[in-house]
Amino acid sequence: MGERVVIVGGGAGGTILANSLDPKRFDVTVLASSPVHLFQPALLYVAFTGAHPRATRDEHRLLRRHVRFVQDAATKVDLTDKVVTTSSGARFGYDAIVVATGMAPDPSQIPGLAEVDARFGDYHTDLAQAEKLWSSLQAFNGGTIAVGQASPIVKCPPSPLEGAFLAEELVTRRGLREKTRMVFFTPYPRAYPSAPMNEVVEPIMRARGIEIMEFFDVDRIEPETRTIRSIEGDEIVYDLPIVIPPFVGADITYEPCDVVNEDRFLITDKETLQIKGVDRAFAIGDGSNLPTSKAGVGAHLEAKAVATALAGRPVRFTGRTHCPFDVGYGRGTFVIGSYDAPVVKARPSRVKRLMKMAFEWIYWISLSGVIEPVFTVYFKLTAPKPAPASGSVPDSSSSLT
Amino acid sequence: MDETTTQHATPHTVVDSRGSSCPGPITDLTLAYRRSKVGDIIELWATDPGVRPDLQAWARKTGNKVVSVDDEDGKIVAVLEIVKR
Ligand SMILES: Cc1cc2nc3c(=O)[nH]c(=O)nc-3n(C[C@H](O)[C@H](O)[C@H](O)COP(=O)(O)OP(=O)(O)OC[C@H]3O[C@@H](n4cnc5c(N)ncnc54)[C@H](O)[C@@H]3O)c2cc1C
């Protein structure tokens, strides 16, 4: 029997990892609370364009034959005794574990948000919520649309701005632009947190008349007066609030308990991806506390890095990000960076938008791991250049192969 | 981000944001600010030089105090005092 690897979570990261492990060496189990795999980036288009993509697949079918799939939620992970306990009471012993449980929306952190979410929908929770937001946008007839994130932790950093751009495009197409005030709020000092990319997108926002409220960290929402208030003391009165909820890690108890932070994100070595102080235990994707974007591309590269580490080869995760960014009206760009290479300016174009749209079908194939060589070449060709002054180790994306 | 609380007279939180890539150290600072109370000290470590102007802008906006910003061999150490919440 091969080394027993339990992967908790069957999303972007867990699925790629399971399919990347050599069946001759590893006995792989994927444990996921949901039998359905959702392509989350599709929520943007469901909410803002009314699209009906085939956004879900049966997780079991995405896994290679040798991978055992168990639909059950982990409730306890004992990293000392190497046992995972599930909500049905089952116990799974392992030799190595990888936690890939993503992150879940937690509107309860912001007073008033659950009520606003239930009424207007949002585009970061699930398909039903995204469809509700599309209905809210259809019902909108002029007034103030306020779009933004309620906490600094968000899935895919461009997604809040993508929502603002697509909402603006929609109201313009519906002939409501004159009657609409578009406000974008953000806890950051500027519309897009990374300054070079902000230099690209902020002028576009200004040209389209989207107001920017910087340093607006949502404190609470008062549905009765339709007001969003910030910790910094500002307020926005809305007609249609599009508020991205705060996120937390999965509801799992760990032993030892100090491997997760206050928001239940796993404390993870940013280069080895090992869970703090535990051998043959790793965290990948949105559920870790890595100082990089929460994105499917990161989950993918982290999965490949952990597959390499489990196979006994040295690896350094470079913190590579590669987030597609739809700026509306058929144009898009990419946010590319790593621990060693700061994000640089990248002008929007029609071709980049098409690349983003192509990603939807490439995603399902990428999960199988069969087109990995193509990805390796693509990520190498698009690798960001390390900052000359940093003096740090060069980008080693190649070690991720 | 690696957050630890050390033994000081006032609550003192060290926020290690070194080598943080997009969206960067300001994420960690914002999270620490959310959890802070008046009188707390936040010590932010970063390597991204862009953090300097961001800290000043943050302090101006939130009405809090940048006590010091030092460069220790490429590690930027900023000490912030929460005077307003
Ligand atoms: C609107 C939007 C747009 C986005 N756009 C992009 C984009 O353009 N590019 C990009 O790269 N990324 C994008 N993302 C982000 C991307 O979808 C996520 O970062 C990615 O899915 C994270 O992968 P993951 O494997 O960490 O978690 P997920 O894919 O969320 O998977 C988590 C898995 O863990 C399981 N799970 C949770 N709790 C438990 C438990 N207790 N026990 C067992 N299983 C559990 C879940 O069932 C699921 O299978 C976007 C996201 C949104 C919402």
C-alpha cells in the first residue's frame, strides 16, 4: 500500500493535487463536504450579465480513477494523532494530509449584512445568491449602486472592481446611467490595492464616472436607512448595495489548536506550504494564511508545489499570482506578481478579456492535471520579473513542475 | 501574515507582512486595525517600500498615529498607535 494521503476539500486546489499524485506511490482520499464542484469565477457573469454557464460539475467525475472520493465534512483534524473525523462520525487515519478547504462567506461579522445579502444577493457565495443579485440589478431603476468588499480578505482581489465595472456597463446598456450614481468603496488606500495596477484602473473608473471611496472599511449596514457606515466614520446611502461579505476558514477544530489564526486560516509556511510545525501536513488555496491573493491560480500552483514536496523533491512556492481582471466593455487585463516581483502595470485589451473567458473551459481540463506542461510553459513565459533591489532569491516557478 | 502578541505595558501586536505580495501589507494592517482598541500599538513589518506612503495616508484618514518608521536591513518596521476607533 502506498503512503496514505488525505486531502480535505475538493475545490480547485484539492482536485488538482489529488489528480497530480502518482497512484503507484500514494493512496489518495479526497474528503469534501459538497459533491458539487463550482467554478466560482462564473458567479461574476451570472450576477452581472445574467449568464447561465455550466458552472458546476460532479466532483467525483473530476477525480482520476485511483482517487477515493468521500462526501463528508471534516469536523476535526488531529495533526498529532494523524486522524480526520467527519460530521458523520467517520475517522480517517493518514500518513500525510493536505487541507484545501477554501474559505466561506461570513456575513455575521458585519451587523446588517445578512439582511442585505438575503434581500439583494451577492456574487461570492453561490449560484443562488448570484442569481438573486442579477434579479436585483434587473429591478434597479436608478439611484445609487454601492459596490465593494466588507473586509480586506476577498476571493480574487480584482473581483470587487470587476463588479463595479460590470454594473456600470449594465446600467449604461439599460439606459439608466444618467439616473445612476456609481460608488465603489474599499478598505484600501486606493481603488486597486497594488499601486501600479491602480494607475491602470483608476483612470478608467474616473472616465466612467465611478466614484471611489478609499479607506472605507465597513463597520455596519443599517438597512432601515439604507446606509453603509465605515470604521473610519464615512457613510454611503444606497439604493442597491452590492457588498462582498467577509470570509473565514472552514469550521474545523484542529489539534493542536494554534495552527489556525483568528479567522480560522491555517498558519502556513509561505514557501514550503507546510502547516506550522507539523511534518507531512500542508495547506493550499484560500484556506491558508499565505500573504498572497486568494485565487484559483494560486491554489493550482500550490497544489503542484505540494505534489512535488510529497514526492520528496525540494520545492519553493514563489507566491505567484495571475488574476484575470475584467474592466467591462469587452476588455480585460491580468494582475501578475509574486513574493519577489511586485505587480506591474498591464494595460487592458480585448485579447486579455478573451483569455479570461477561455479560462472557463480550460479550468475543467486543468483540474485533471493532463495539460500541466502547457500551464508550466505559460506561467514561465508570463513570469513577473523579480524586483532588482530586493536581493531575494530568483523566481523558481520551474521548481514547481 | 504572522501575528503574535508580545508582553508590553499596552497591548502590542506584531504584524509580519514581510514578502507579502498582492494585495500587500495594507491588508494585514487593515485586519489588525479592525481588531484593535484605543491605546493599542501595532508594529508592522514589511519589505514593500510602497507601505511608507500608504501608512501615512492611512494615519491621516483614520486619525491614528505613526510613531516611527525605520528601515532595519531591508525590513521596514512601522510602529503605529491607535488613538481613534
Ligand atoms: C466572483 C469570483 C471570481 C473569481 N475569479 C477568479 C479568477 O478570475 N481567477 C482565479 O484564479 N480565481 C478566481 N476566483 C477565486 C477562486 O475561485 C478561488 O480562489 C478558488 O476556488 C480557491 O480554491 P480552493 O481549492 O482553495 O477552495 P475552493 O475551490 O473554494 O474549494 C474548497 C473545497 O473545500 C470543501 N470544504 C469546505 N469545508 C470543508 C470541510 N469542513 N470538510 C470537507 N470539505 C470541506 C468544499 O466543499 C470545496 O470542495 C474567483 C472567486 C469568485 C467568488
